[in-house]
Amino acid sequence: MPITRGFRALVDEASAQITTYSVAQVRARLQAGDPRLQLVDIRDVRELEREGTVPGALHAPRGMLEFWVDPASPYFKPAFGDEGKEFVLFCGAGWRSALAAKALQDMGMDNVAHIDGGFTDWVAAGAPTETLEQRKAKKAG
């Protein structure tokens, strides 16, 4: 069976319906100490191990995201129940996060957005990153 709508069409459709921020916009909010902003890294743990992540970002793997945000799910994570936060998702290039933001919006979340260009653009812009080892050391200290 041939694919009639490719991934690019799905990403474009999602992007037209969600809030998208640039790396510069998110960095400005972080530097201003915006208490509403909660970054969410939806990449696979192997990507985080290999490339690092953004300091302070929650890790919510794409495959579990819908389960982690739904209070009716046995996998619900209370961090996602904070309606005072805006959850800004990112992945490697901004494709998965666009689809994920749309899925969460479809679930009823109106406090969700994503970063255009994802972690790749974040790193290219010289924005702060940390390794998982650095993150673990901060938690231990």
C-alpha cells in the first residue's frame, strides 16, 4: 500500500495548528527567568546519552508522552498536571515535537508548544546544554 500523505505533510499540517517558538525566543524567556516555561525533551534516551540535553528540561520520551500527560493513565507524571506551565517540546529537528505538540493539543492541552529546529538548532545557536552525567551530578550535589 503506497503512502498517500508523507511525514512532511503531517508535520506541515501540525505546524499550522500549534504554537512554534524559535530558539532565540526560548532562550530569551529562559534568560528572563520565565516561571511558566517548562522545556520537555521528547528524544529517545540514546539521543540524550549521545548529545546531551537542555539544562532544566524534563525528559518525556515521545513514545510515552500521551500516557505521561493524561491523569487517567497509570503512567501519569504529576509534572504535567501544572496548568500554570507552558510545556515547550523539542526533539532533534522539530518534526517529532511538532507532531507531539499537535497530539497533546488534540488531547485538550492548550499550554503546549514546540521549538522550531529542535536540539540541532539549539546547539548550532550556542545555547546551553549539559550531558546526562552533568545532570546526574547536579542532582546528587
